[in-house]
Amino acid sequence: MANTNVAKKAEAKLPALSLDMMESDAHSGLENIQQDDLATPRLKILMQLSPELEELENAKAGMIFNTVSNELYDGSKGIRVLPCAYQRQYVEWADRGQGSGAPINVYDASSDILTKTTRDENNKDRLENGNYVETCGNHYVLLVGENGDSTPALITMKATQLKKSRKWNSMLLNLKINGKNGLFTPPSYSHFYRLKTSKEGNDKGSWYGWEIGREEQLGDANLYSIAKTFAES
């Protein structure tokens, strides 16, 4: 009899967990997580010397890499994004092989740090201490998959890509829509943009850069709300 009772207890099924139970506890345990507590993926172009080419299977120069998910995107097909915010920064670096490899200082757009630099023979803005300062255009975007799923991400454009950053900003500011009160400039996340990569170069070498094109106007109200919330954050 004892063995039979044990067997019956073992056969007893645990109560099923319903979707309604999870939905009623939505966001439980996540109350204290703010935007600053999240890892924002960086989307970057892989170059010929990028370490990811050795670390990741199928990685090739010219692909777009997601630093959080480790996903690779075909540069010729590109990625679809909604631009949500822009920030210019000045980042102070030590030369490669010196220091920890991390930025020495990060200055905001109002800084006068560039007035304290001198342009060297390699077109780097050098400080008196020997470090150099890079001007960075940070584009905060929603990366939108073909199925409509979205995730926040950051694209930093610097050096040869600064002109692409400025071009993109001009595209955003120059876009006009005819509303009930006439023409107006819509929010940056009103339209999808396609970012591809292509090979560029000069007499000093070659690299891959961004190609930016505008696609269709956003029509999904839920996605619009997500983009607006990210922009405000």
C-alpha cells in the first residue's frame, strides 16, 4: 500500500500556470529597473581588423554587429531603424597601447575642449598632454525587425563617418509634412530609415562606412509610442 500511495503522489500533476496569472503580475520584480540600469546595444560596422572577425563564426568585414545580442546583420541589406534622439560628445583617448584602452574623459556638446587641441599630421585633435579628442555623433535608435519587434540601440559615428551623421541630421530636420495648420517638421521617429554599409577609402587605406536612406512613414501607433518613450528617456 505504501508503494501505491507514493506512486499516486508522483503521478499527481502540479497546477498549471496560466497566462492570466503572469499577466496579472506584469512587471513584478522589475519596478526598480530604470533606463540607466539597462545595457543599450551598440550597432557598429565590422572592419578588417575588428576582433569580432576572429571571435564570431561567419563574421565578415562590412557586417553590422549588435554588441549585446552578438547578432550579425548583412551590411548590403542593412538594418531598419527609427531615429529617436541625437547627442554630440567629445571623447578623450590615449594612443593605442597606452593606458587602459578606455576613454580618458567624455565631454558634452557644450564643452570648449576642441579649442584646447591642435590638429596633427593624422588629422587628430591633440591636447597638450598627448591625448587626442574624437568628435562623436551618437544616434539613439529603435532597431526594428521585419516582424515589427523593436529594441533600443546606439549608433556612434565619428572620424570619416561624421559627415554621414551630419547628413542624417539634415535629412531629419529638412523633412516636412503637410498638416492641418500647414507644413511642419515631424518627430525624428516618424519615418523608418535603412542603414547599409559600403566600402570607402582614400590614399591612406579603405574601410566600410554607413549609407543612410529614408523609407516609409511609420503607421504603427504602438511602435510610435515606444519610440516616443525612448526619445523622452
